[in-house]
Amino acid sequence: MSDSLVVRAYAKGVDQAPRKVALVASLVNNRNVDDALVILAHTPKRAALPVVKAIESARANAVNTHSLDSKSLVLTTVSVTAGARLKRFKPASRGRALPFQKKSANILIEVSGSVKPKKKPATAKVVEADEKGTK
């Protein structure tokens, strides 16, 4: 294995326009994961919550599945693409119907970090009992 791994997490079907989510996601690209979460916690945009969830998912994947060191994690890719669009109609005057689309976004988070060194297994310490015995 190499010294650095890349771990991905997707958030698909976020019910917000991709332009609005990409505006928030661009704030944290190429940053440390902990710093990115602090920045997003203080961002007054609705799109910050799905980006936070995707970053936390990527961090959990990296730490639990791939055993990477959580302090060395860096966001290498934060990408927002257009998701599926739902075609809907809004009623208008004179019996008309005006079409509009409900947009959704897909968020891709890639996190890279160094592999955590494995601990050596603990050796069983044999406690020798006192031969005289204690009362």
C-alpha cells in the first residue's frame, strides 16, 4: 500500500440548486477536514448542512474502513454536479400552467491522508502469585 490513500463519499439527490451548493463547497476545497468543518459551521447558508454531512461521511469512511489518521485528512476534491431534475408546473392566471424544474445536486468529496501506524498486539502479562499467600 502507498503512504497516502484517497477515500470518496457521495451525497446524491440534495434538493438544492447545484450553483448554490457549489458556492458553499468552494469555501472548503483543499483544506484540512477539521478546518473545513469549522468554516462550514459558521457559514450562514442552507447548503452548508449537506456539505458538512458529506465531509463527515468521508472522514468516517477514511478512519473506520481504511484506517487513516484523522488528523492528517485533507479535502482533495470537493465537486458539485447537477442531479436529476423534476419537471413541475405552477398554476398561472387564465387557467394556464407555467413549467419549472426542481433542481438537485450531487456532492463528491475526496479525502486523502496517511495510513495510521498499526499498534503491536499487547502481550499478556503473567502475574506471579505470591507463594506464601496473602491474608
